[in-house]
Amino acid sequence: MPSMTRLVAVLDIGKTNAKLVVHDVATGADLFVRTMPNTVRPGPPYPHMDTDALHAFALGALKDAAAAHAIDAVSITTHGASVALMAGDDLALPVLDYEHDGPDALSAAYDAARPAFAETFSPRLAGGLNVGAQLFWLERTFPDAFGRVTAILPYPQYWAFRLTGVMAAEVTSLGCHTDLWRPADGTPSSLATEAGWAARLPPVRSAFEALGPVSPAVVAATGLKAGTPVHCGIHDSNASLLPHLMTRRAPFAVVSTGTWVVIFAVGGRPDGLDPGRDTLANVDAFGRPVPGARFMGGREVELLTGGRPETPDRATLDRVIEQGVMALPTFVPKSGPFPNGKGRWTTDPDRLSAAERTAAASLYAALMTAEALGLAGARGPVVIEGPFARNAVFTSALAALVPDPVLPVEGATGTSAGAALLALGPEGRPTARVEPAAAVPLDGGFPAYAAHWRAAAAGS
């Protein structure tokens, strides 16, 4: 990696929104940000990601970014639980929306075929959240199309292919609750091998590796310099983790927030994880297994606030705590620390103001995060990345629930900034960050509120 690499354009495709960010790895600043909603097409043949719209967005945003900045490299990060099934250079089938419940129709047969948790550290999840369940369902439901599949690309590497023409696989995406990977061994799982899917994986490359330069067609469409390298790409939660792996000493935990809240217990061991409570081991950019846990926190907060959050003042927060206004798990079924819970309010939410609902939703997210941290065996400081880092109720509540400091890292594009660091190579070091101030623990009646919530949640 040339020492002059500084401005990295990052294509950051989250489940809810897609972004193109130009990140300055020397200063840590985002110099250009363009966003679009990541909409799901309803079908046919099933709900799927709108890859044509995303591709048009990526090219248009890269063109505008390249006109404004001298881009040195391109990197990619995307949500997990998605793969592109290729027939030559084209999609054999659309990229399945992992929230589609189609794969559940074959749950019994898939459960009999999937590997044990001790092999993959991958919990059994609903819909298509286990990529193996997607492939199992697609192969049996669309046998002709699946029979034409020549390559199975993890989602970040699909976008790297669209920019370079080079196909690759990579371990952070293969290792995120797919059922396809053995994190401890760094090899495909028994399921992937026996089903013949492993044979259709391209060569596994490092997330840091430059797969190739942007293709001539992309140069013509965007104005990027010929020869601009495109790095292999990384799973989005692992992108948030990467700066801390490069700068912090274990043990510590990173809480990556967005549509999903994903916990990484760095320095921990995957032994003792509970597959029935959405714990798992991810694989970091260096190929190492990292125990963790997750729940769909961003989606749940959106549901709890009706999509209209309003920051509460302290009086509103105190009133919610004093009156015991609680959201009890779980509002996204079959996920998180209480997967069998049926989400409910203790008070009619229609009688609450937007600020009161936001306060209760923020406390709920903090309590769920604390449960997930405990299940993952997290130790040491707790770093909060993403939107929840800007939620003072969440951070102060979490600080009251865990024994170590809670460090909110504010910034709108944590995943993008992490993915940009791939251009520095595995030995690179990001610009030194100022250590964030620890959140002040929430006081007053919150400890009693938390105890009541835990007792009620335990019966979920």
C-alpha cells in the first residue's frame, strides 16, 4: 500500500441505508457523504435487494466524489447475511432479503443438515439470517437457476467484483452466523463442503488486500483515476471493530449499533456461548474468532418510537423511570437475548408522548445491550459505535448497568471509517484518536427500574 494513500472512497451498504463516503485516513475526517435508502424489491421471485439501484447510486456518487477529491483507493463494507449467487458475470438469482421468511418453510430439513454450534459458533436464526438456510432454500426452491451458479460471493465482495471484475471471498462475511465457516480452523464448514457450496466459493482473500484496480468501465463512468485500487471489503460490524483492534489492548468490548446492535467481546473465548440466546463468534479482519452477541436494536427502537424519536429532557426521563414505563422483549421475534419473548409495553404507548416513548426505548436498548454483553463474556471498557453513541439516555443507562467505563465514540460513519482503514494494510495504524469521555452513569431510580425490567424480561 503506497504511503501516500490518504483519501479512501468507501461504499457502505447497510440494511437500511447505503452511503458513499470519502474518508481522510490522515485526519479521520469525512470529506464527502452521499446517502440513499436501501430499499427491498418485493419480487418476483422473492423480496430481494435492489442491486441495480445500488450500482447506479455507487457510480453516480463516485463520479461526484472523484470530481471533488483526489481519491487514492476504494473500500467496501456491507451488512452481513447476504450472498450473491453468480452465473458467470451475472446474478443467477436476485440477492435475497435476509428478512424474508421463505427459508423457514424448510426449517426442519435444514435443522437436520446444519452443523453443530460447536463447529461454527453460529446460532440458529430466523428467515435467511443464516446464509446456509438461504442457500438450502434457494437450491430446493429454484433448482434450475441454482444449478447455473458458478460462484457464491459474500456481499462486500460482490460489490468489489462490480468495481474490478475480480471475484473473491473473505472471512468476516463468511464467519458472521452463516453456518458456512469454522472460525477456529479458518475453513469451510462441513455443511458448506458436503453441499458443494464450498467448491463454488472464490479464493479467500484478506479484507485488506487490493483485489485490483477499478475496471475501465468504472473509470469511464466515474472519472476515478485508472489504477485506483479496490480493497476486498469487510462485514460492517467488523469494520466498526477494526480501528479498535488496531489501537486498543484486549480485553475490551465494542458495541456496533445501527439496524443491528452487535457486541464484540475482544480478548474473550467462544467457549460457553449460548446459541439459544443469539450469541455467536464472529471472525475479525485478521481471521481471529471473537465471541459476541446481537439483537436488532436499531429496528426495535424504530418500532418503539413509531419512527418519530424525540430527545427527552431529564424530567421526562425521570417520569418514565418513576412510573415504571417499560418496553419488555422482544419486538423482533426470534432474535436477541430473549428470542422467545413477545414484545409488550407495560403502559399503553399511544398514551405516551414521543419523548416518553423515546426515553423508554432508549432504556430498553441499554438493558438489552447489558444482557448481550454479559452473555458474550465481555470484559474491560465498552466502546459504543454508531447512532446509539449519540443517545445520552442509552449511554448513561448502560454505564449504570456494566462495571467498566462506557465510551461513546460519536460520529455518523463509524463503519465507513473502519472500512477505509483497509487501505492502510494489516500493519497500518489509524490517526490517533482522542479517548472519548466516559458516560456518566444514570442515577436516581434507575437501578430499581432495571431490576424490575430484568425480572419481567426473565419471564419472557
